[in-house]
Amino acid sequence: LFQKSLRDMIKGIRAVREKEEEYINQELTRIQKEIKSPDPKTKAVALQKMTYLHMSGHDMSWCSFHCIEVMSQGRFGLKHTGYLAAQQSFLDNTDVLLLITNLLKKDLASANVHEAGFALDCLANVMTPDLARDLVADIFSLLNR
């Protein structure tokens, strides 16, 4: 599967000003195929492109589970992409929001300050009463380090 990078997609959007909506629809179709890939890097690049399109007003709610898959990766860059996509697209009523509780617990307790920072930043943007109740002890332990 040949995959365009985020930069390639942005250049393509800028190059076809007259047919921008048609080009974006083609890219959305391509992203929907790429995001189902078993390769985490391919999935993360597709998520980057979808996050960019989300900033332009396109719906990203359909790929919320894929955000969690990328967030749970061990590689720093992939985890960063997943957390960014989640904090931009998750709402109070996102159906998979409760699935990230254990992931946030793990990353808040991580010895890597960057992972703890990703989790804390994401949590600040997607906080719900249920998440607050489940993670208050982890946040206090993070403050006491």
C-alpha cells in the first residue's frame, strides 16, 4: 500500500484549488483504508492526515477507536500522534472514552515524563466526571513525585 505523507496531502490540497473538495473526498477514502492497516506507522500517518482535515471541519468521530490504538503504541512518535488526535476529536459523548482509563493510568505512572505529560495534556482536554473519579489518585501521585 503506497501511502502519502501529511506533507504530500497538504501540497495536493494546495495544488487543486478549483477541485479541493473532490480531492479531499478522495483523500478521506484513502485515509479510511490506511487507518485499518495492521502497521502502526501507516495507521499513525493516516491519523495525522485525518487530524489535519479535522482542523478544516471534517468529521473525525469515526476513527476514535483508531486513536486509542495509536495511543497505546510503545513508540514515542506514534503515542504522541494518538494523544494529539484524541484530545482534538474526543468529546464528552465519545463512546470509546472510557477505554482510555487504563492507558491514562499507565502513562501517568510512567517514569518517562513525556508520556506522563501526554496523558495529562490529553486528560485536561477530555475530562469527564467518570475519568476524574477513576484517575484522581494517579494525578495526586504524579504531583507528589
